[in-house]
Amino acid sequence: MNSELLIQLLVNGVIVGMLYGIVAMCFVLIYKSTQVVNFAQGEFVVMGAWVCLSMVVSMGLPFWLAFLFTLAFMTAFGVVVQIILLRPLVGEPVISVIMATIGLSTFMRALMNWIFGNSAVRFPDVFSQSVVSIAGLNVETAYVLSLVLSVAVMGMFFLFFRYSRWGLAMRATAYSQQISQSLGIPIGRVFAMAWAISAVVSGIAGVVIGLVNAVSNSLSFIGIKVFPAVIVGGLDSVIGAVVGGLTIGLLENLAEFVDGQYLHIGNMYSVAPFYVLLVILMIKPYGLFGTPNIERV
């Protein structure tokens, strides 16, 4: 057994899994606040990557400055989407809002194809050193950045929900929108903030993934890849999103190792998370940390 390759893949799995975890938290944040699954989450990721790349290449901005402008743009974009597209649907059946997010996904994909094209484009050299050595393992600098940003985002999520006024308002809204509104919590602002935070975090993930794999519209597939992580952890659990992301990241790389060394089936990297999803849902239908929904009839 090639133990060095296995360790390398496990390290990559943890780093990628953390990135999956923060994208999964975006799903959970929207669902907890609005009871809606955002099927345009993958397109949010791609949007952030394209905006940052365009500022670096077309406008000649330094990467870190372009990154900050991208966060500001994604904040405004998330608020605009919520106000224009979703706020008029408040009170409508959930399926109507879900269909709106699917329509938003299609529109954003077509718009990005029109503006940026279909070709993959790489970022210019951002780091002076593309690979760093950690405990004898060679890890791409972009992966290290991914790990640092993922931990920072998770820490900010924890502090925001635990101690900030708006974080407490979001938790109350997640528990009951009607009770929160009766207590004077501005539900519309809570929804707008949830979408803004979701867009910003997705933009961060898009930039990091673009640094590693180049930027193309096919990156929107990460929305589908992360969805098993959301379901495995529990659709209403932020901790579950992190655990689910790590689980899927590790499973992908373990499947790649086992398939490459022993099975030689091919494509196990892509399908293994969905097999695990089916098994976990058979055992725990609400995910590992999801809250069972008990209704009296």
C-alpha cells in the first residue's frame, strides 16, 4: 500500500472538506432563515470567482484588493437577489420559492456564459511559492489559503450566531418566523442579511477553488457536490454542515485512493459521496445532526 499517497490524499481531503463545509453552511443558513433550499448556490460560487478574476486580469488590481472588492460585490448581489426576486414571494408556497432559485440558477449560468464565455481561465501567479511543505507533504499554497479562510469563516459564523444581535435574530427567525415578527424582529432584513452572508461566503469559496482549478462555469457543479454534505450533516445544522463537508471531502479522496490502487473502476471519486448519502439517509433520515420534524395529526 502506498502510505505516502494515502496520507497526501487524506490531507487534501480535509482541506477540500473544510471548503465544502463553508459552502454547505451557506445552504444551511438560507434554509434555517427562510426554509428554502437555494439551488443557485453553485452559481454564486462561480460568480465570485469570475468577478475576482476579472478585476485582477482586466482591471489590473492586486489580488488582495480584488478579493476585498469581490466580497463587497457579493454582499450587494445577495441583498439585491433577495429584495428583487425573493421578497415578493414571501408567504407563497415553498415550491414557488424553490422554483425561483432554480430559475435564478439558469439565468445566472446563461449570463455568465454570455459575459465570460465557456473557456477555463487561470488566475495569474498570486503566490510567490505555489507549493509549501508541511510535515514533509507538498501542499498547494491555494489549499493552505483555503484551510485558513475556512477556519476563519467558521469561527466568524460561531461568533456571529452566538454573540451578535443579528445573529440572535437569525436564530430566532429560524425557530419561528411568526413569533420573531411578533417580537419586533425585522424579518425582511434578516432574510436579506442571510442571502448577503451566503453570497459572500460562496464568493470566498469560488475564489479559492478558482486559484486551484482555474475559473470556468463548470465550477457551479460544486453546488451539487456539496449537497450530499448538507444532507449528511443535517439540513438545519451548521455543525452538521462542517462535519458533512469533512466527511464528503475525506470520502472522495479515499475513494480515489482505493479505486486507483485496487478497484480500477473509474469515477469512484464522484459517486462515492452519493452512496454514503443513501446509506446515512436509510439510517438517519434527518442527517447526523438534523432536527427531526415531528408533527401531530
